[in-house]
Amino acid sequence: MALNLVSNAYLDESTAKIRVKQVPWEGYQRAGHVTLEELALIKKVDRQQRAKTEALLASDAPTYALLYLGLLKKLQRVDTLQCILILIADTLADHEERIPLFTRASETDSELPYGPLLRILETQDDFVQLKASQILTVLLSSESEPLQQWHMQPLLNFLSTCVQGSSTNKRDVAVQCLEAILPRHEVRKAVWAVPGITNGLVEVLKLNHGPQMNYQVGFCFWLLTFETEIAEHINKRYDVIPLFISVAQAAAKEKVVRVNIATFRNLVTKAPAANLPAMLVAQLLPFVKNLATRKWSDEDILEDVQFLRDELNARFESLTTWDEYTSELTSGHLSWTPVHDSDLFWKENVTRLNEKDYSYLKRLIELLGTSPDPGVLAVAAHDLGQYVKYYERGKKVVTDLGAKTRVMELMSHGNQDVRYQALLSVQRLVSHPWQSI
């Protein structure tokens, strides 16, 4: 894997400045931190022209790989760490065949190569942290065997902090690192176990940092959704389907549309039951029908669009009103679709809200308490009133589950429709006679 796969202007500019700085190698030798042999080797490459160092590496790259890792292990000054990291990067730049010289260093010292690189992620210096992340990404993504948890975890924890933070450079490098390592199955599983990463990526998309970042984050989600477990749960946890649709609809770049459509295909292929209903609620079907009429330079887009259109059509045609309702309920995106005002729907299905230990009713009540969307609150308050109206024990059940207090609070909500629907629901809760206790 090429080192420049993870590139960043800040790293490039800082590298140019650091190259001209002196490192007190002789002082390290006098203090006993560096041997005479190590000093002689490092002086041959320190602040030398690229052509000269390349000539040395052509004949002695294995020696220098171990030298750099050994120095990284025992030295701690920030300026020295910066210099060593640049020397490592120079060794790897344009020479993928040298990567095994570093990954096989464990044959000489079990702590190498990852121990020192992971340790310095805790150094309070942005350049050291990001340069170490860049090098770690190149080495980890090139390993032929599955990665060990201790090799991945410190890096993933650092990347989690970066994608959630405010630093543009850290976010940029972190997303590129994730793009490079997520093709590995064990990394996808490990990333999923660090919720901060997915949370951070979702927030990056919501804030819309431009088409390139939207594409790169979309690429990360596409890779993540190759895992069935992730495909089954990602929308339920993070409500990503409406977000992906929004990003694709607003995209001016074809590649942004492509990566989101490919992600939808993964979600349908890996976990159709978990995702097709939510896709229908989020109106993905009319969007892909529109996409199917456009001309694309990439044939894969049209193939994915047609696949999604056919799958969504088939699901839509077999959808019952109860399926439609529970899809809305599960997704959390309640809206004024016809089922909510249908007396026939409530007469036929009201008792089904009691199934699975009242799980559907509890979800409705949960939305009343947690949704920030006034439209969802209005529909949820309306539906609670319908439940009380059509289920003879509805008033007692709703009261026992604590929903009466919440819906009464909504009578003073800032939104007029929420207040109105809450008032109607409370009237039913107060006036509806007890049928059974």
C-alpha cells in the first residue's frame, strides 16, 4: 500500500519544516541512549538529500528499518520522534516492497513494529500523532495475517477521537486511515465495537464538509456494511438511511451518488428485513426511480439503482397497512400517511400494538419522549389517542406505561399541531370510561 494513500497538506508542510531542524544525536550517544554504531548510521541519513539516502537504502534498507524502529522505541523527545517518523515515511515512500522490512521486525523484537508507533499516539503533538497514524495504517493494511486486537485498538481509539473532534486535519487523516483499513474483515468488526467512530462519521455527513469528504465517509460506510451484523443494526442505531438519501439527493458529484447507492445495495443484500421497510418510509423508491432515468458514466450505478428499484418495488407491492405502520414506527419517522387516520386500520390492528410485551406501543411512547421532530410528536400523540379510543383497556395500559404524563406535557409544546393532537389524546385519556381493570 502506498504511503500517499493517506495524504494531508498539514503533514506535508510540517514535514518540510521539520526536515531542516537539528536533532542532538551526539548528545544522545554521550548520554548512552544511542550506540556509536547507531549514531554512525543515523548521521548518514540525517538531513541528507533524497538521492543519497535512497542509495543507502537500496543496499541496507533492512538495517535502517530496524534502526528507526529501535530509536522510536527508546527516545521520547517530540522533535526527535518527528524526525524518526519522517525517516520511516521516506523509507516507505514509493517503495511498497519495503513494508515487510517493518512488519517483520517482530522477528527481531516482539514489541516491533507496533509497540512504539502505538505508544506515541499518546504524545501531545499533532504531527507525531498523525504521522504515526499514517505509518500504522500502511503497515496494518499490508499485513498478510488477521490483525491482533492490541494492534488495532489504540489506533481505533485515536481515530474515534479525531473524527469526533473539531480539528480539520485530524478528521481528514482519520477518515483516510479508516478508508484504508476497513477493507479488512477484522477491522470492520473492531470499528463497529467503537461507537464513537460511527457517531463521528454520521456527524461529519450531517455537517456536510464538501463532496470529497462526503464521498470518503460514504466509502467508509460502504465498507462497513459488508458485515451482516452491521448492516442489520446500523440504521436502527444511527438512523442513517434518511441521511444517506439526503446526501445523495444533494450530491453534485457522481461518485457521491455511487457510493451511497452501493451502500444501500449492501444494506438490502445483507439485511433486507431490517432495511427495506425503513427505505420505503424514507422514500428511497421514488428517488431510485428518478436515478434510473438519468445517464451515468459509471455503469455500476445504473446496475445498483435497478437492483434497488426492483427490490423496493417488490417489497412495496406486498406491503400491508400494518407493515407500513410498523416500518414508520421502527424507523422513528412517523408522518401523516393514510394509515394514521384510517378508522378501519385501527379497528383491525389496535391490539397488535400489544404484541411482544407491548413493544410497538412502547416504541410509540418512546418517540413521544425522545423525538425532537414536532411532526413525529404530533403523529405519535394522535396515534396514542387512537389506541385509547379503539382498545378497551387502552387508558389503563397507557397510564401504567407512563405515557399519560408525557402527552399532557405536550399540551404546552411550542408547536401548534403538537398541542392540538396532545389535547385530543388527553381528552380521550380523561373521558374514555374504564372498560376493564
